[in-house]
Amino acid sequence: MSADILDGKQIAADIREELKRRAAELTSAGVTPGLGVLLVGDDPASRSYVTAKERACEKVGLHSQETVLPASASREEILEVVRGYNADERIHGILVQLPLPDSAMEADVIETILPEKDADGFHPVSVGRMMLGLPAPLPCTPHGILQILKRSGVTIEGAHAVVVGRSNIVGKPVANLLSRKWELGNATVTVCHTRTKDLGAITRQADILIAAAGKHNMISADMVREGAVVIDVGVNRIEDPSAKRGYRLRGDVDFEAVREKAAAITPVPGGVGPMTITMLLQNTVEAAERVVA
Ligand code: GUN
């Protein structure tokens, strides 16, 4: 079997067309949706994510504003930028690119964002509301994964979903969303992590396997059940002097081997990545719609 390739880029383009219409409607009502971005430090991967997010805003008709602080910025300097975005009525969504150079500051910084402007769905209020099944901005990568599954016709209800990784950004929220009693949920979910014993024995039980461990090629073909749907969340920079930038982006899944076994698989790049950005745009548009309503 050779797997269907789940084309996140195409699904993202379809959703962005819809968002473009919604943004245009808002603009004609006098409110252009605005995203305030804060980047601290000069990590090249973070810089390129932020640039991609801002370009996507522009293409969909959102206004974006960027602030860059040096890696040495103090907690107070960072919080001042967030408070400025909170008070700015042109800004409907706020994104602080993570990780911060000092990760100990992250909780305070995220908590300073007004929950109604939480474009990432990382604020404890958003996370709590999501857990309770209340309306909330959903974290972008998990929501993007669910949209890929839904729009590719994958049945989530009743499936055994195995999530490899337990990060706050992906593993924990995607496990919660998949198990929720809602349209895109009702799966039976197992969460695996670095202390899991005999990982392969568990991943081989997955109808839907979500690889979000941040480790290149950690999911080999022998860890995947014939006919599984595989979602690769990994974004690993692999050095390659023949590549334009000197590296290639590769996932957590051994793509060439696993595609021979899976029913469907997301590529890296062009799978989950474009969906993450799209759901960020969606959260920002929805925040602006709430202001107009
Ligand atoms: N770092 C890695 N992924 C993300 C994301 O989705 N949002 C933010 N703010 N930082 C990230």
C-alpha cells in the first residue's frame, strides 16, 4: 500500500479563502483584524515562523504589527509590549513566539495577554475553557490537525488515537480535543512520552498516530499499523549542504518507509505547518468578529 498524502497546504489554502472573505467583511465594517506579534531574541527558526505568520496575515487581509526585543530583554520590557497590544484596539490577536530565551518567563507573559486577545489559545483561561468544553480560541497546531482529519474524511469517533509527545503546545491539547465529546472528538486516546515503555507496542495499536515528539525519524515503519493514519507534527532542521538554506525540514516520522504502510500520512513540509498558521489567522479573525458583534 502507498499512503494517501494529506495535503495540509491545500486544506490550509481552502480555509484561508474563507478567512479572506470574513476579513474583507470586517474591514468593510471598519475593523481590519489585527495580529500583534512579539519576538524576543534572534533564534532563526522563531524568526522564520514569525515571518511566515506575518506574510500569511497580509495575504488574507489582516493587519499585523511586529515588535522585536533583544534576547536580553527584561520581564518588564516584555510585559510592557504585551500590555501595549492589550490596550491597542487595532490589535485583536496577540502572539508571543515561544520559546522565550528565558523560558521561566513564559507563564507570566502568556498570563498577561488578555484572554479575549489570545491568538494561540495558550492562556490558562483558554486552556481551562477548552478542557471544560466551553467556547475558547483553540491552540493552533492541535486544531489544525483536527481540521486535516475532518477535511480528509478520517473518522475520529471511536478510533484509537495515539499521541507521541506531551507538550503544552501540541501533545496535551490534541489529546484533550480528540477525546472530547464533540464533533471532532470521541476518540479513545493514549498519550506516550519519553518514559513510555515499549513505545512501538502502543503506537502499533493506533488507528490515528500523532507524532509530536520533536525527534527526527523516531517513528519507524515497524511502529505503525498497516492502514493507520499518520500525522507528523515534527519540524526538525536537518543539515543538507545541497539545500537552498543549507538544511531541510523533516518530521518525526520516517516518511518514505511509513508511507508504504499507512493509509494516509501528512508530509513535512506541507502538512501540519500550513494548518498551524491558518488556525492562528482564524483565531484572530474570530476575535475581531467578537468585537464587531
Ligand atoms: N512555538 C512553536 N509553536 C508555536 C506556536 O504555535 N505559537 C507560538 N506562539 N510559539 C510557538
